[in-house]
Amino acid sequence: MWKAPIILFAAVIWFLRIYDNGRYCTFPHAIEFLNKRYEDIFPILTSYPELENYLSPFMDAWLGGAQDQLQGQIASAKIPLSRMISPQLYWVMSGDDFTLDINNPDDPKILCVGNNPDRQNIYGAALGLYNSRIVKLINKKGQLKSGIIIDELPTIYFKGLDNLIATARSNKVAVLLCFQDFSQLKRDYGDKEAAVVMNTVGNIFSGQVVGETAKTLSERFGKVLQKRQSMTLSRSDKSTSISTQLDSLIPASKISTLTQGMFVGAVADNFDERIEQKIFHCEIVVDNEKVKAETARYKKIPQITDFTDENGTDHMKQVVQENYERIKAEAGRIVAEELERIKNDPVLCKLLPEQN
């Protein structure tokens, strides 16, 4: 059952949040804790009343002798997370350099994250975790105006994206999604969620696309009543007929043959800010000289963390590796201290297998 691994990992995260006031509540610590022996982590988690119900099905399976089924469920939680075990990822996802409430009026921030195409499936999960948390923190009243810009959307899973698009506007959050084709979105997000995303957005800008995407856009832009005139010639007579017919405002064939710089799209307006021309088919004029001048004024990104010593030697690999080993050691120490606490408690000691 796919929900069992999720429940188990949720219990681990909740435990780390409780333990020592959340000092070790990081994603790397949760992975390391989960990879300890289940004979150790089950008694630890069950010893907390807040987590007892989370662990009840697992404890029943353990005490009932269903070890094979239990190990399968635990493996379902461990295997996907084990792909994310690396010193570099542990370095990024540990510590508390800043908070993720990027539109906090008292502490605004600009956060830029990127994926690695070579490790897309691995880093995509980590980025998805950050994105999910950011959405919950920024989509609320009383915050600064903010924007979420996602390039190559299908390469990363963004949980709650459909709800964000539907509700963020009222909270002054602008959402900009960039991707190559609707078919990519359907492949990676599923038909239902992709359909919600496509139908909820109010503004669309599109260059050349083909196939179903072009047809979908053409249908979205609607139809217009067009006059058609036909002429018939014969030896003795000439006749002209005029008829009207609803035709696509921007046909799919035209969308599929757009040249570079040509765009089609639709924009949304407000009640007090009407836009008469909502559908457009035009060329985007780029002032190259102005772009070059703006680029020349760019400032270099400041170096937040410097790993070089006074002699100019770079110790980044060493520092990152030490952080990795420290997290593993801290997870081991937490397990050892908790087992000792349970062992010395006359009530909780019954949770340990050797006491049963």
C-alpha cells in the first residue's frame, strides 16, 4: 500500500520536530533516521503519544509476525529517499540560512533554484519539497507582492500548483509557468491536473506549437463571424453569393507556422480596468541595444559562503563532507539516546523487543 511509506516518513518528520525543539528537523536528518533499524525506530516513535497512532499499523504488523510485509513497506519508503543521499544535497538542505517566506514584509527575499538535467529525477524531488513549502508560506494575506516564475515546468513536480493559480491572485502572488508543449504537462502531471492548470490560467502567450496544443489554443481564442464571398462564372451569366460562417479567430494551422518573434495569446482584465483587445497575434519587438545596456549594468551575485582559507586553499569538499558525516552521526546519537531513555523508563521499556 503506497500510503504506508508516506505515513511512516511523516511520523519521522513529526518526531524530529518534537525532539529537542526541532533542532534536527531537516530533510537529511529524516532520511538518516529512517535508514536506521526498524527495531530501533519503531519503539522510539511509539514512545511519543503524538505519534502512537501513526505507528499503530506498523507495530501491529511487527508484533504479529508480519515481518515480510513490514519490510516491504519500509523499503518502499527507504529506496526512493536513498537516491537523495549525497553530501552536496545534505549541505543544501540542512542548516537555517534563511526562511522560505520570501514575501515577508519584514524580511523579503529573492530565491532562485535550478535543476540538474543529469539528475533531474533526484533533484526534482528536493525542489518539489521546497516549492510545496513556499506555496503554503507565501499564499496568504498581508504579504508583499510577489511572483513565482517556473521555467521548464514539466521537469519538476509542483504540488498544489492548480490551487495556487486559482487563489494566488487575491493574495498578490503572480504565477508564471513556462513549458514547451501541453503534452509535456500531461505526461508529467497527469491528464486531470494538467487540464486544471491549462483551464485556470488567465493569460497565455504562445509561440510556435503544433498538434493538440495548437488546436487547444485555437479553441481557447474562440471563433469570429466571417463573411465569405463566392463567384460563379458562366458563358451567359455571373453570379455572386455572400454567406457568413463562424471560423477560428486564430486557426491552428497559423499557430503551428509562427516564425521566431511572433506570438499569439490572450490576456485577462479587471472589473475597473477593461481590455478591449484581449486576443492578439503580433510580433514582439525587442530593443537589442536597450537589452545590452541593461545587461551591462548587472551586478555579480554576492558570495554568501566562502570556503577558502587565508592561504587561498578551497576547502569546500572537505566542509561539505564533514557536514554529511555530522548529520549521520547526529542521527545515530539521537537513536542511541532515545533507546537509552526508553530502556530506563519502567513503562516504556516494554516497547523494546528484548523486554517483550
